[in-house]
Amino acid sequence: MAIDYDKAMASKLEGVEFTYGDRETMLYALSVGMGRDQLDETELAFTFEKETLKTVPSMAAVLSRMAMGRDFGIDRTKVVHGEQRLTLHRAIPPEATIIADGKIIDVVDKGEGRGALVYTQTDARLKSDGEPLYSIISTSFARGDGGFGGPGAPTSGKDLALHEIPTRSPDASCGLEIRKDQALLYRLNGDRNPLHADPQLALRVGFPVPILHGLCTYGTACYAILKTMLNYEPDQVRGMDVRFSAPVLPGETITTNMWKDGATVSFECRVNERDVTVLKNGKMTLAG
């Protein structure tokens, strides 16, 4: 079954309400690796509600999950997460009710045998005042759906170009170990895909063990930058874009290499155990 382009482009959801509290905020921080040292009071600010709780900015990625366009002909068994672009219009509060609108903004035909790219946009606002909170553009690579006759390039007019990493040596690096049970913890944020928990399924699709969620790697990179570059001040973050390039296996160490140029932190993440880059074209935008 080929992708129905017109049906895909008409896919949208509006006014979907989500509520989260400090429990979800603390769970997210723990699930991306914070709080391993319970005496570290800097990280307790994200994992313990004693004082004003801080929120890891990348948590926006899990707050408004919407099943967009499941019925326009895409083969979902061959879909992988390709890119993530986050714009924060204000800091994510530790608890809130949000209203989200979602739509497909582009479907790009890469050609027969080369797959398709599906770009989905989510815009969220606080219910309390109606003001914008964040926007996310997520790219899915539909490996089995090229050749449906759609446009060969984006038509939405959005800036979807990938960020270029500086060619100089990194200004800083941060290595964070991924615990062997971390995917089991991270899935409690809402992504219950069994690929991240079922050893038999992982083997059937070619992995030695259940793999880490790509968005957990994304959150780990955010944690590394907060820790290394931003003195754990999440209010400085205004955006975070990446391209997913390879999965992480629980038990490995993610090394985030960072380059700071004004209000931009460029970054990429590597797993040294397998000499592979798992996040590419990373860009964190800072206030000011």
C-alpha cells in the first residue's frame, strides 16, 4: 500500500490536553541519568521537590505524545526516528496542564527503494494562560515507503536544514554511563515500544539486547550540556535539534562532544565502545 500524500497532509489533531506533575518531572530527570549520586545537591534540584523543582528542557519531547496519521498508507514496521527539533518559547514548568495541536507538515518522497521522510509538527501551550510553551518538529524515516509519487523536497517553507558541527576540536566533552536498566526506566515516560524491553524481540530484529530509546539519548545529551556548559541552569535553553544516527545499547557510555559559539552549543554523541556516532548535527540554542 502506497502513501496517500493528500491524506497524509490533511492529518492533524487539535486541542489535545495533557497534564503532568512533579512525579513525571522527577521521573524524567532520573530516566536520563540524573541523581546517581543522591548527595549531589545540584542534581537533587531536578529529582527532589524540597525546593523549587527544576525541569530538564528536553522533557518537552515526552509531554504531548500524539498518534499522527496512522492511516495514510505508511508501513509503520519500517519507520525509525530520524530527527528532532525543539523550540522552547519559555521554560518548561515542573507541573502543568498543556494543550497541544499536531499536524503533518511535509512528506518527502526519496524515491523507489530509498524511503520517505515524514515531518510532524506539535505546538503546545499552557492551559492556564494560553501562551505558547514549545514547538517540536519530528522527522520519521519511512524506509519502506519511497516511490509513492510525492514531492522530492520539503514544501512547507520550514527551515529543515541540518546544523553543521565545527571542524575544530571540541571545547568540552562529557561521558555518561547508561545503566543496563535505563531503557526500562525511560519507557515509563510513555514510550512502551517492546523493542526497548523484550530481549527476544530485540534478537529477532538484529540487536543483541533491547536498545535505548533515541529520545533517551537525546535527553542524556541535554543532561551532559546542562552539567558541562550551563551550570545546571535549564532556563538558558531555548532549543535543541539533533539527527539520530545509531542506537545505544544499555551499559555503554555516551560521550557528548560540545562546541560553544555565542548562543549556540553544537554537539554530537559517540559510543566509544563501538566507535560509533549516535547523535549528529546537534544544536542547542541558548537565551541571549
